[in-house]
Amino acid sequence: VQLVQSGGGLVQPGGSLRLSCAASGFTFSTAVMRWYRQAPGKEREWVATISAAGVVRTYTDSVKGRFTISRDNTKNTVYLQMDSLKVEDTAVYYCKGNDNWGQGTQVTVSS
């Protein structure tokens, strides 16, 4: 099982980034997928969840209206579109599926 993340980087407040997480080694189309993040000195927190078919999406309150989780089951990939980014969104972001974690991607929001 592998979850390989891409995207992330440095962006100014108010900017956008898109994270990707490509899965292999399990039946992606039947797996609930999630994004988490961990800021410096803080515990890892849940960010968003998408159901297997992509119909149900839930978000932590702090990102509602700004982040969008999506998936493409033909590409075995889950995405996290992050808009209107804030300094407090700075963290390492992780995807999770089938009880496995991606490697993590740094997102830094700074002017």
C-alpha cells in the first residue's frame, strides 16, 4: 500500500494551493479518504473526509468554505484544494486511507 503526496509549498495569505494524494495497493474506489494536518508544536488534527463515491464530504470548522476535498476514482487520487489560505493553515498535511498515511507535505502560509 502506498499513498504518495504532491503539491504544497509556500504561499502568501489569501492564496491557494492544491494537494494530491495518489494511492496504490488497495481498492481505492471503496475507501474513505481523509486529510489531516499537524502544525509545529501541535497534535495532528483531522481536516476533511470524503466518502468512497465522493458524495459525502465533511470538514473541520476552521476550513469550511475555504477547502474542498475531492477524488478521482479513475486515477486513484484524492485532492485537497485550499483557497483563502491563512497563516494558521501552516502545517504538514497528510492524506490517509485504508489505515495508511501519506508521507506528508509542507504547506507554509506567510507574507
